[in-house]
Amino acid sequence: MKEKTSHQVVRGAILLTLAGLFSKVLSATYRIPLQNLTGDLGFYIYQQVYPIIGTVMILSLYGFPMAVSKLTAERREAGRNLTFRHFYLPILLVMSVINGVLFFLIYVSAPSLAQFVGDEHLQYTYRLAAFLFLFIPLLALVRGSSQGKGEMHWTAYSQMMEQLVRVAIIIVTAYFVFVGRLPIYDVGKFGVLATMAGMSVATIFIAVFYFPKQKSKPTIYASIPWRTYFYTFLSLGLIASLNHMILILIQLVDVMTLVPHLVSYGWNPVEAMEQKGIFDRGQPLIQFGVVFGSSFALALIPTVVKKSAWSDEGQVKSVREAILFSFYIATGATIGLIMLLRETNILLFTNDDGTRTIQVLILAMILTSVTITVVAILQTIGYIRQTAIWIIMTFFVKWGLNSWFVPHFGIMGSAIATVVSLGFLTIAVTILLYKKLPNLQLFHFVKWKGFTIASSMMIVYLSIIKYIGGFLPIFSRVGLLVYVCLLVASGALVYLASLIRYDVLTENQYRVLPFSRLFLSMEKVVRKKEK
């Protein structure tokens, strides 16, 4: 019975990971047709409300469900019944209070917020977005309670359904804006409504298919630990969620400061908004790279380990492999994207506006991938408050740098501020990890020679192919798509094959990659030739 339960948990965890990858990739790609249909101004409007949307989605998918799952598992281990009156209802009330406060704060401050960001047309959109927090409690309750019982597939299915519904509505809205049926500022409003619709569908799905299968428990009177519930939701529900919100917090600073500072730099308000829309083209590119730079690396981290066991050499090795793997993959993706950014910019966003600025911004991909991996490790060990403090400090560092750089350097100043602030966070959390694991010795274990050779080979290869490609007549966007895809795929293959050839990646590391059997076969062929 225990083996069956364990197998179910593992399968559920894998499915949840795949659902997360699917949702992250979808979240990174839908913004491309959104920008194509609504232009840089429409993209700016959506990005101005996205930090609120993204925060709500993270709290409803990771933060509060994690807290509910923890409470559910603890109560089941103690042999206590999960009754509606003494467990589900109190938890629902606690989440309703917390999210009700968040709703009230944003709703009341919406006019001031719209004025502060330099666009009073967003006032209604921000007020509408405040209602999203009221959709969190019930969805988080059903997701968390199913996870606490080891049934992660319900969360996975609901996550995919939520994203599909949300993305479909956003793209349809963008089309109606494109054909002139809707005004441009409806992009933000319908982005909020699309999120509401997705969360509603996900809630109904789980409520209909999950709860009827639960056996009713006899109601036994028990005292309700209100203080424990509030503490758990504030610590796990809010603070621990900050790991998933690093990029959102950076974007939030740009939402609140970039347009006013660009006006100070010399742009008129409409030009400043369009410039921010161009700058935001880098966000889906970074997000897409971070998915591959951190998600596969996190698979190498042991998830259930006693705190006292983290000093064991085997666990330290797993942590080291995860961080270095994240560094290798994210760096390769960053180098390749910087080299191909002009073509990628034209392919995805129809022109090459902002290419140089986005090339600088793309450096954030390496820093974010490594930081997310390190913070995930620290939170697994138990350093939740410490990592949250450093993430919040990074928010203010970015704010200060924006105030300093943007009025003097324009949009490039924000790109530099993003990279510097994320570099600050990367260094801070790495030092914190070193204090816990002093024998980690990351830099000592970086295989610099092989890594440099692999990077150089990819750079030379892409440079040669781009030079040859300059003589090819690519007249259509479809032709450019084929060209860029071939460059990306072949460049990645050259880089990964070189990493394996020069023993940069361990077998554990490249086993978590897609098509790992291909790389294993390549390695065996190379070893036979060497012998």
C-alpha cells in the first residue's frame, strides 16, 4: 500500500513538473501574438497590469496551495479527520481574510497607482485586477488539499486548463483590438478578465471531479489553531512565494517607474509608453530561457531530505551539480540569443527596435536561472525568511538604480539596472548558501576549459552560418522562421555536444535534458573512438 502511494506521489510530481513547464512555455509565447496584433503600445498596456496578474497566479498555484498542502499532510499524519467545519472552513476563512486585505489595498490605491505610473487610463484596469485576489482562496484550497493527499495530478490538470483558457481569451481580445472592434486599453482589462475566467474554470474542474470522490468524515469537535493557520499562510503562502516572483518584482519596478523616468529623459508620454513596450519584448525571451535554465536543474535537487543530512557530501554534490547545470545551460542560451537577437526580434516582433537594449537585458537570463536554483535550495534547507529579505532588497536596489540610470541613459538604463540588481541578488544568495554549505566550492568545480571551448565553438559556428545566411534571399517571415529555428537548434546541438565531449556535463546532468538518450549515444560513440 505504501509503495503504491509512493508511486502515485512520484507520478503526480512528474506530472506537476510537466504541467509547470507547459504553462511557463505557454506564458512566454502568447505575448508574441499579443504584441504582433496590438503593437508596442498594446503590449505596454498589458505589461502594466501583468505583475498583479502574475502575483495572483503564483499565489494560487504555489504559495497558498503549498500552505494548505502542509497543513493537510500534518493533520493526516496526526490521524485527525479533515472535516469541513474544523479544517476546510477555517482555512478558507484565513485565506479570505488575507486576500481580502490585498484586494482592498489595491482597489483603494488604484487611482493613486495609475497616477504614479504615469497613465491614468489604467485606473479602472487596476481596480478590476484587485478582484483577482478574491478568486484565490477556493482554488488554493482545492489544489492544496489534493496535494496534501499526494494527488498532484488535480493541480496539474487545473493549471493547464487555467492557462489555456486565459491565453485563448487574451489572443482573441488582441485580434479584436487589431481589427478595431475594441479600444487599445481593453487589452489590460480583458487580460484581467481572462485570468478570472481561467481561475474559475480551474476551480470548477477540481470541485466537480475531486471533491465528490472524497469520503465524508464524522464531525469531531476540535479546537481551531487560528494562530498556526495565519502564520503558515503568511510564511509559506506569501513569503515563500517570492522565489517564483523574482522577475515579476523586477517588472513591477519598471511598471511603476519607467514611463515617468523616460519622460524625464526626453520622450513624450506616448513615446515613453511605446519605448517600455519595446523594452518588455525581452521579458518573454528571458522567461523562456529561465524555464530551461532552472527547471531542469531543479530536477537534480533532492526534495525530501532531513536538514541535518544537507551537510553530507552526496547532498552537497547534488546541489553543486544543479547550480552548475543551471549556469551552463543558461549561459549557452544567453550567448546564443544575444547573437541571434536581431533576427529573433524581427521574427517575433516584426522589427529590430530595441535590439541593443534587449541584448543587455538578456544577461538577466543567466543570473535569474542561477538565482532561482540557489533560492530553491535555500528554501528546501529552511532559509525562507532570509531569501525573502534578499529578494525584497533586490526590489529596492532595482528601484534606486532605475531612478539613477533611466533619466540619464534612457531605456538602456533600465536594462543595466535589471542586470545589476539581479547580480546583487545572485551574489547575496550564493554567499548565504556558502554559509550553510562551506564545502560547496562552486568555482572550483566549474570546468572552465571545456565550458570556454563549447561556448567558443557555438559562437564561431553561429557566426559562420550567419555570414553565409547573409547571402540567402529570405523575403518572408516563414523563411525567417525556418532560418532562425535551424540556427537555434543546430547552435544548441553544437554547444551541448561540446559540453559532453569535453566532460563539462556529468551523466546525471544531461540525463534530465530532453533527448538525453541521443546525448548518451553520442557520448558512447566518442568514448569508443577515443579508445
